[in-house]
Amino acid sequence: MKTAPFTGSGVAIITPFNGNKTDYDSLGEIIEAQISGGTDAIIICGTTGEASTMPDEEHLEAIRYTVEKVAGRIPVIAGTGSNDTGHAIKLSQKAEEYGADGLLTVTPYYNKTTQAGLVKHFTEIANSVKIPVILYNVPSRTGMAISIDTLRELAKVPNIVGIKEASGDISYTAKIAALIPELNIYSGNDDMIVPMLSLGAKGVISVLANVMPREAHDICRYYFEGNTEESRKLQLKLLGLINALFIEVNPVPAKTAMGLLGYRVGNLRAPLYEMSGANLEKLKSEMVKAGLEIK
């Protein structure tokens, strides 16, 4: 198996905004809270970080700032995916220059491509850098999935080392584990951490970790220590909150929850809008049930 960029819980971290700018003071506070809370890696400028609304200058500055703030204490994985291969290469090369420990790159969305096109897209990105690349399979958002045959071909690229698997298809994960054992698997769904670990996943890229970093870390830690019962209990205990964090499109509930915990998260960027009504009350209720204190 290829060397894993990290093991355990990597937080798909939110990006706090102040109007049309990133609030770096708040981002720094959140990063410190994550590290203190036991998070095993920071994934910056992913879906949860609203990267699709960030101009390149802001996107890259958020990566640079995070690498500098983390200062080598835990790995930093930079989201550099795009539906434009050349654009993804540009972002990836700058992230490497700024010191990111690895990259997370998603399947092309909207224009999409063929499976042969996916091989070329990801291979060109990976060959443009030397740091590890994690592929991101999330067909519910992009409209396309990576086939097993395509994954097998991509695994031949030396620095394509893993996949964030968020299709929700446990059979697909089993096929990866059985047929492409050299690839490191990360759960992209917080409600499937333990099942994915049971098939050999190295951890999770987690939305839950934004609000409960210690618990997301401990689900993985218990499992790796052989205490599968405690891992399972914690997974199931937090299932209500995990579901509430996806009651509306990510990252709306996660960012709302962070604000309810007292973090300065600022605004969501359109077309995302604030939660209200029954969904907001459900989120608050599940946060309290999970033991979180709303400010």
C-alpha cells in the first residue's frame, strides 16, 4: 500500500468569511481549536470550505495561510479540484509551492468527461506535482463517478495515493479494498466511518469534525486500537447530529452549527443561504443531544 497522507480524522474545515473576504483571524482560531481537539489533518478549501465561491487569489491565500498556521503540527491537504484540468494544475502547483502536504482533487463537474478523460485529467494533475494526491469520488455533487477500472489505472500513477469515497456505496468501497489494495481509502461520509474502517479505510475526511473534532478522532482511534465496540457506540451516538449536519446542503448546517458554538463564521456565500425554521431547530436539538453547548 502507498504511504497514507494521514490516518484518522481529517476535518473538511469551514472557511469563515467577513463579507467578501476570508476572516483569517477566525480561521486561525478554528485551526487551533481543531489541533487542540485532536484532529489528525486539516483539509482546506474543500466543499465544506466553499472553495467553489473563492477566486483563485483568495483560494490560494487560504491554503498558504493554513500551511503557515499549522506549521507542520499535522498534515494540511489542499483542495485543488476543478472541472478545468489546466486550472486544477495551476492550483495544485501553487499549493505544493506553499507547502501543502497533499492534494484533494474532485471529479470534473458539469462538463464532466468520459472514464478515459478521467484518467487523463487526474494523471496530468498528479504528474504536475510531487506531493500525494487523493482523488475525490462524490457523484451526488459532480454527476459522475470513478469506475473501478479507472481507479485501477489511476493507481499506477506513483503519487495518486488514495481516494475520498463519498458515493455512499459500501460495495464500491469493498471492491476498491479487494482489487486496488495499494490505494488508501478515506470515508467521505460521517455516517459510514466505522463500516469504511472495517474494510480497511485509513480514516475520514469529516464534516462532523468541525463541531466535534475529538469525537471524530476517537471513532477512528478506538477502531485502530481494536476497541471496535466503543468506536461503533460513538458512531451511533452521534448519528442524529451527523444527519442534522446534512439536513440542508453542506456546508450550510456545519457553518451554522459552528456559529451556534460561538465561532465567528460570518456569512455563507450565495447561492448558499442561512438556515431557518424547522431545519434550524432540528440542528439545534441534535447539537444539544450530542452534548454541545449552544452559545
